[in-house]
Amino acid sequence: MKSVIALLGRPNVGKSTLFNRLTRSRDALVADHAGLTRDRIYGHVRDDNAQFILIDTGGLTNETDSMSELMRKQAALAIDEADLMVFLVDGRAGLLPADEEIARLLRNVGKPVLLVINKSEGEQRELVAAEFYSMGLGEPVVISATQGRGIDRLLNHITNIL
Ligand code: GDP
Ligand code: MG
């Protein structure tokens, strides 16, 4: 059976952008508005050496409005289905308390987590990577979903874990 990978992280870190790049589709809504992808969206990733099902999620926040609640439930379902959780963070925003909360949540799931730093076209890549490394989720993979940087390396990491 094909492996399933869930894209998780705060709203607006670039999950849908990465989903679109990996599935080469425009199925996921990409928007400047946080949390616009409301439903879980499935896509197939077919690469020379990687084949898996990818789930985009709306994003995890600890806000208590009904939309955040819905997104949290959908993320939980995606986590249930996943063989691997890709935890996407925003390298431009740096490490936020919300990221640490998600890290805690994902650690408790007991499934493999791959930490991926997106939006890393800037200069402070090493600095930012060190900051996120402190979450204790291992060595992060550094990418730019919009520019396509680090995507091959990401796929290699994923294949090695699956
Ligand atoms: P999601 O809420 O996590 O699904 O995030 P989106 O994919 O909707 O992206 C949110 C915003 O971040 C959009 O304006 C994207 O164009 C932007 N974005 C996504 N990936 C990158 C990236 O690698 N670099 C930069 N600079 N912006 C990005
Ligand atoms: Mg999205």
C-alpha cells in the first residue's frame, strides 16, 4: 500500500504551496489569508524514486473559534492516516511559541516527524535552522516551496524514512 504523508504546521507557513509543488497540481488553495484551506486535500506524488499520498491540512492554531476547531479536527484525522508527519515551519517568521506547541503535539503521536523549514530564500538560513533544531525533532530540511529549492533533498529524506 502507498504511504501517506500529512503536511502539518501553523497556517500560512506554505503547506499548500508545497503540496501544489509536490503534486504538481493547483488543487490546494494557496492564499495570503491564514487558514483558507479548510478541508483536507489528498494528492498523489509521483517522482522517480518517491511515490506517496500527500494530505494538505488547514493548519494548527490554538485559537478557539469554530474554524480553528474544524482545522484541528481535520489535522487530527490526517495525523491518524499518516505514516509520516511533515512539520512545516516558516523560516522567515522564525521559531514561534505556536511551533513549539505543535512540536509537543506531534512528538506525542509517536509517528515519524520530518521537520521542514520553508521560506528559506533569505540569508539567515543557518541561524534559523539552529533555532528550530532546538525543538528536538532532529535535523531540519531547508526548502523554498515557491522557488523549488531543496525539494529533491526533501523527497530523498522522505523516501529514506518511509
Ligand atoms: P498554508 O496556509 O500553510 O497552506 O500556506 P500557503 O501555501 O497558503 O502560503 C502562505 C503564503 O506564504 C503565500 O503567500 C505563499 O505564496 C507564501 N509562501 C509559500 N511558500 C513560500 C516560500 O518558500 N517562500 C516565500 N517567500 N513565501 C512562500
Ligand atoms: Mg493551506
